[in-house]
Amino acid sequence: MKRKILVSVVSVAIVVTMSITAYAAVDIYKYNQAESFLGEIGIKASTLSRNDAKNVYKDIKSDAFEYETTKDILNARANEMGIENIPQDTNEIYKSIVEYHGLIGTAKINSEQIKAIKSGTSYKNIIKSLGETKDIGSGLHVLQYAVDGNKIFFLSFGTETETCNKSGKELLQTLVDAKQDNKDENTFNATLTQRYENSILVSCPTFNNFDVINLSITDKTEIIFNNGKKATIDDIKGDLTITITGQIAESYPPQGTAKKIVIK
């Protein structure tokens, strides 16, 4: 009898342990999804509680916009970005944030402009010298510049009154390679900014024709991984190589249709 009771207790303990492990795995997966999604609109999940990050992500993705904290977080992000006339409706605030990401273009500069920056120059004067550009930061400002057509320069700072302690030569060492090496004028390298039900918004700061574009995904769009394996719109993330049909609507951000998407 004692043996049966012991076996039963052990069995229950195993089941409970497995359940807890499975729950933890699901929780990690959901949080990682939330972290990735919120990061795409400049919100750091690490600044929120774990539950808030997951609930806000779920609230936005489901188009419910019912979770009270969602509006507070989106309002804070909109104010941080400098959006004027912020809407009252939570859904509209979210749309404004996504659109604002696309409306501010990436300034195209050359390496000589960066080289001319002197150590101790205020960020305000650096911006004045290089020009206004897209700010992709959250909390801290992270200005994005396309350099010489094939590199990206990220300028990070807290406030414009702060001074940069690096010289232009030192800043040149921080450039990130973003070469557009595709010969087809309708093919370009990009990074996913936002994924919708039947379309995606992507950023391509070093591409000549545009630096951001909203692309429709149709049943004719070929979506594959870099190894050639078939993928779906839900798999699209990170760095991409995209081929479009060639027809682009004159709007900002421009609108087009994806012919092929390769997930790197």
C-alpha cells in the first residue's frame, strides 16, 4: 500500500514538474515575441513588467486595444518621438507611431562629413551639420544616417545638449555595412519594421529609390528562407532580400507589391 502511495506521489510530482516546465517554455516564447514586436516600434520590453509586455503585445496584435496600459505606453512612445496632435483613440495612436517611423526619411551623407566632426561637439551641432534624419531609438536617441550609399551610421545620445567625446575618425570606425549588392533595380536588402495581416513595412536606408516601403503580400508572393525552404508571412522577420513587381504608388511611405521575399 505504501509503495502504491509513493508511486502515486512521485507520478504527481513528475506531472507537476512537466507542467511547470511546459508553462515556462510557453511563457518565454510569448515574451520573446512581445519583445521583438515592441522593439520594432521603439519600445523596450525591458522597461515594462513581463506581464505588461505580453499583454500589450497581445492587445495590439489582436486589434483589441482594450488593455489600459497599452494606451499609456503608446502615448509615452508618441511623445518621445515628438508626434504632434496625438490621437485619443489607442488604435490611432499606434497607427501614428508606425506611420511616423516611415515619414521621417534616412538622411544620405558621405564619410567626409563625419570625418569633419571634432571631439567635444554638441549633438545639436552634429545634427545641424549632418542634417535631420530618422530616429530609431527608444529612451536614448539613435539617429540613422546612410553613408556613401553602402554603410549606416548610428548616432546615439541622451539629449542634444550633450557633447560627443569621439572625433570624426573614431566615429567612422563605427559604420555598419549595408551594401545594396543586387543588380536588379527591383531587388533590394531591407529590414522588417512592421508586419501586418497581408503586408509588411520594411526599412532600406541605403537603397536609392526609397528608404522605407509598405509592401502587399499576395498569393503570388514567393516567401522563402535563405536555404530555399518555403516560408509564410508569419516567418518574416529581421534582414530580408526583397524583389518587388516594379509598380510603386506615389505616396509616403511608398506602396508596392512583393514578388519574392528571402528571409536571411
